[in-house]
Amino acid sequence: MEWDVVHVQVAGPHLLFVKFRDGVEGEVQFKPSFFRGVFAHLIDDQEFNQVYLVDGAVTWPQELDLAPDAMHDALKTGRRWIVE
């Protein structure tokens, strides 16, 4: 699918750089308000930095992932997606 992530890397504190199969790319910035519920432990940099890809989705241990389609739509219209 066009919204499959093919590359992810930590680009700063709570900041990722992602690239999609179709060439769309950009930064995903996570605001402190994002880190609640099942994502609460990712506020710790060591936990957040364990990001990896599974079947085209940005994923962390404990099977936490982000919806690649929403990320793709946001980055297609701008170079940065702010997640709150």
C-alpha cells in the first residue's frame, strides 16, 4: 500500500522521521498530551527510542503502533505531523 512506512528513525526527543513507500516523508512530533493510557510509558526516551517497523507500521514493544494511513495523510499535506 502507498501508506506503508519503509523507514523510521528517531530524529530527536519524541520526534520521528518516517518515509513511506510512495516517497512521502516527514517528521512526526509527539506532544506530552499523547503519552497517556497504553502510550504513557513511551514518554521515557529509552522506551520511545525502541521504535521499529512491522508490516509497514511504526511500532513499539508491547505491540503499540500508529495508524500509518492517518500519518500518511497528514504528511502528504505538510512535512510535520504533530500528534497530541
